[in-house]
Amino acid sequence: MKNRDNNQYITKKRSFTVLQMNCASCAAKVENSIKSSKGVVSASVNLASKKVVIEYLPKDCNLKDVAKSVKNAGFELIIPKANSNDRNEELKEKEEKDKRDLQQLKNNTIWALIFSAPVFVVGMFFMNMPYADKIMWVFSTPVVLWFGRDFFKNAIRQATKGHVSMDTLVALSTGIAYLFSAFNTLFPHVWHNHGLEAHIYFEAAAVIIAFILLGRWLEERAKNSTSSAIKKLMGIQPKYAIVIGSSGEEKSVNIDKLKKGDLILVKPGEKVPVDGTVKDGDSYTDESLLTGEPIPLHKTKGSKVYAGTINQKGSFRLTAEATGDETTLSRIIELVQEAQGSKAPVQKLADKISSIFVPAVLIIAIISFIIWNFTGIDNSTAYAVTALITVLIIACPCALGLATPTAVMTGIGKAAEMGILIKNAESLETAKNIDVVVLDKTGTITEGKPKVTNIVWLNDDESNSTILKGIEKESEHPLADAITSYLKSYDSATPQKFESITGKGAVALFNNQKWFVGNTKLLKDNNISIESTLKKRAQKYSDEAKTVIWFANSKQAIAVVAISDQIKESAKKGVEKLKEIGIKVYMLTGDNAHTAAVIAGKSGIENFKANVLPAQKAKYIKDLQQQGKTVAMVGDGINDSGALAQSNISIAMGQGSDIAMDVSSMTIISSNLEKISDAIELSKKTSKVIKQNLFWAFIYNTSAIPIAAGILYPFLGFLLNPMVAGAAMALSSVSVITNSLRLKK
């Protein structure tokens, strides 16, 4: 959901399946019909995935009316049942339907090829044999009227709505060829009386349909491959979970029935059914399908686990926190589906051309037919029919319509497999232009979780660890958890009295003796001495930008604790990879200049700014943009949301806040900074493939039509065979999809 105009309007985005789309002009008609519906803000149709992403105002928009509008345009919009959380059932139904449709298409293709073979052989080599025309008629009839019936059904349906499409071109060309041939077979004397030959085009009609069916079958198989990432994601969620009841009994429950707060047992080798927190147990989980990271993660009490991840050797019990559509996996699937259905800016030109292409082709075909009839050459009518059929066949703009969406689907799917969520096609296309990456410090470059890096005890005497842990357990200071976690192997003593001193630390009473935990000011105020060895260690830690905490009794300091927000292992490598591809890296932080300098130095970042407030981060991004830079902002917190929204490309760390992820163009699920350069490289490769696809599709259509119309005949005596045209048209679509599939590697 998105808020617009100060919450006056709240819009919702959903992805729907559209049936009976066969070409770019079909997609354009569906899009226009949806956009004209009441309450619809925007609609983006993806021909390759047969999906449309609709943004609408729920209060004003009735989805049934939208579906009716689409039906009036000659297509079918599928509206899923409300509150359907069973992703596995949805996947199963879709896969079964896809398999049935693909099998039907395969059967039609095989039989069309079998019946076309004798027609082709007779037409090419044995035209003068007895009853040749009647033999070809018999074998071509089932191909045209049965195996290719969908072309005619779709063309008629579109015609009743006042539309034309690719099926219109195929139906007209093969229908004219078939009917013209049938007439000439029955009434050859009509031509013979005028001294003309009665030409037969049964082989053209049959072979064209066979070739186009073959091309469409190969095309559908390839398109199924482009959505393999979604299938993988949707297939990893288990169907059942073992719920532990209040009396300890175990019960297998469908995941649709799970509720927040349920206690769930996950055994070795099983998939985690929901998002939750480990209550007890010890194991490792494989999160590679979600994060792209191959190394299993250790899970103990308090660890977060996610639906679809695979538990390894140990077992654990978890408390359910997110079920159904609320799980991280479900949100990822929804985001990837929306992104794959979105439209890249470069596609708008292709769509515009495709929408006027079919009517233009019909006009060109008719003009070609008329011109050939007036040439005055022998058999001009036969040549006119050949040119008409060939132009109608070869000019189909399928390759043009598929050029962008197939590349976008494959690119976004590949990104999801790598643990990178890309919100829309525009982000994928824009990312290639990034020349500056701005990194937030806390939670982006660093872990965002303070940890104890060192504890040095006076005279190596750790006997008072239980007292230190006892004080920190009582403290509400943000760094207290870091110390208690570090001392988890020790018991904790309970203080008789505890007092928190704002800005300094805490004092507690154990066995009527005072103990202090805090900063140097606390020790000075209580005249506590610090031994020189501990002082030197404290200074060293301060120089390393670590926070120093003192632990003391009423007389002297007995320990110094160093706490630091650790730099991520991926930070330095991630920065290096960005520099290698020519991108300048900046760091922004609200921390002090000394800490910022240390973190920047360790990460390999030369440009940084400290003491930056959230509002200043957005201004800093704007200043870079005014210098002509294309800026990517990477952050993880609510304080980064303004800067993320201001940037050209916003990248959120997957383990950060929901707000940061909502406003971002991309999300790095694993929070691995090396993935940023991977996303940029993927964007460059996807854009390159899109340009290649569009180039060859444009070249094919612009060069093929004049040749089909017969422009080479006056110079070379060459007129393109309609069968060759059918093969070329089918091959152009398959080649575009095959080129897009290279991104999977």
C-alpha cells in the first residue's frame, strides 16, 4: 500500500493473470482497457509473464468491473480468491494448467508437422502428379481448420471487439491461402479460360501454421524458464507444520491454519513453515534460497528463522511471529511477481510501435496486393496473393513485444536467486547508470549490533564476572545487552540495590559493597583510581573508535570493557568491488568524526561525512544529484528513509526496518554489501540484452516487410516464399527469448 496526497487517497498494488494475450498489440489493448476503468491509477502489462500489475483505489475501484472491461476487449482477467494463503496450492494449480496448455500446444504442433510434411513434399516436388491438389487439400485441412483453429477463434473474437492482433495476421494469411487454393482446386477453369494458371497454396497454409505452432511451443517453453525463480521460491514453503499443544502433544497442522504465537517443532531436514523466534534448541539453517548466501547460519534460543529455509542436523522449537502472506518468503514472492510484471521505460517505445503495427501491416499487405495486380506481368494475381500472404505472415511484431519483458523477467528472477529483490523494471534499467553509491554506517557498513570485542581484567582476575553481569542485567542501557551476551557462560549475582546514573553509568550494592559500571566521569566523581596498564588499554580502544566501559569497586578499576559495532565482513570487499567498476563510494553517519574516520579507513572509503542528521542525509544526496550524479543510497533504518526516497536508486538492507525496505528500489536480503555491485552488473547485462533484442526485432520487422512485399523482384527476380516467412517469424520470437535466457547464467 502507498499513501498519496497526505493520506487522502490510499492505493493498493496487485498482480493478476491475463489470458488470451498473444502479441504486443494484445498487451496494449488490455492495458488501455484497465486504465480506463474507474479507480485505476496505473496498469502495466507484461506479455511474457501474462501478468498485469494494477495500482488502484480500493474505495473507488471494483475489480469485477475491471475484469468486465478486459473481457469486453476480448481477454480474460483472473481475479484470485480473497485471503488465499496457500502458496503451494496456487503454484500447483498454475503449474498444472501451464503443463496442460503446453501439452496441448505440443500435440497440435506435432500433428501439424506430421500432416504438413506430405503437403510440403507434394507441393515442392510432385505438383504434376495426378490428384496432387486434392491430396494436398486433404492433408492441409486438419492443419488449418483443427490444429490451427485457435488462430481463427482468437482473430474472430478480436474482430468482434474491433481489434486486430498477431492472430489476425496469421488467420488472414493462412485463411486466404487455404480458401484461394480450395477455389482453384474446385474451379480451375475460371483461370484457364483467361489463359492463366490456377495456383495452389495449400502447402503454404499448412506449413505456415505448423511453423508458427512450433515457434509458439518453443516460445512458451522458454517463457516458462524465465519464471523459474518464482517457481523455486513458491515451491520451498512446506504444506504442514508440527504444532505443540499446551499439554505437550504434537499435531500436524496445515500451514494455512497456523496462528501467531503457535509453538512449532522443526525436525532435522525439515523446512521452517513460518517466520518466528527460536524458543529452544540448537541447529543450523540453510537460507540460500532467500538470501543467496551458501553458508548455513547457526540458530539458538532467540534467533530469528524464516519460512522456507531448511533446517539441517539439529532440531528446535519456534514461536510463530508471521504466518501466511505475512512471512518474509511471501513478501519476497509478491515483490518479485510485481517486479516481473512491471514495465521498463525502454519498453514504452516498443509498445507504441507494436500497437499501430498490425493495422499498418494490413494496409501494406493490401497495397502490395493491388500494386502486383497492376504490374501487367504474367501471373500477376498469383504473385499478388503470394505477396499478400507473405507480408501478413512475416510482419508479426511478437519479437518486438517480447524483447523487453522476457529480459526483465529473467533479470529480476536471477536477482531473486542471488538474494537481491528488485522492486520494478525501471529500477533494474536505471541501476546501470549509477556512478555514486552512498552508504549509511550503522547497520549497513557495520552490523548494527554492538558487541564486546575485549575485556581486560586487572591482574587477569575474572572472579567478579558474576557481579558485572548482575549489574548489566539490571541496566536498561543499550550497551548492557552486549556485555551480558559476552558473559553468557557466567552466572549473574543479584544486587541488593541498583541505581542508574544518567550520562555516567550505574552503581550497585553487593554484600554491602559498592560496585560501579560506567564511563571515566563516573570513576572520577567517586575518586576511583585506574591502574596504568588499564589506562593504556582504554586509550588504545578509544583510538580504534570503540566505546570504553569501566568496571570498578569502591577503590579501583578492576576491568575495562571495549564495545564496538563490528564492520561487516562484506564491507571492505563490497567497497572494493564498487570501486573496480568505476563507482565512487561515500559514507554518511550521525556518529562523531573520529569513529567515522576509523570505520571509513577500515572499509576503504575515502569520502565520508560525520555528525549527519537524517534530514541532512537527503540534502547530501540532492547535492550530489545536482552535480549530475546518478546516486544509489544504501541504508537500513527509519532514519535513512528520507535519503532512500531522494536517491535515484534506493537499496535497503534486508535485516533493517520495514520502512526502509518499503521506500527502496532494491533490497539486499542478506545485507551483504558485495551484492550491490552484483545488482549493478546485472542491470548492465540486462540492459545490454534488451538493446540487443530490440535492435534485432526492429531490424527483422523493418527489413522483412519490404522483402515480403516483393521489393527485390525487379532487381533479382526473387519473391519470398510464404513458408520461409512463417519460419522466419517463428524463429525471431524464439531467438529473442533465447537471448534473454542467457541472463540466467
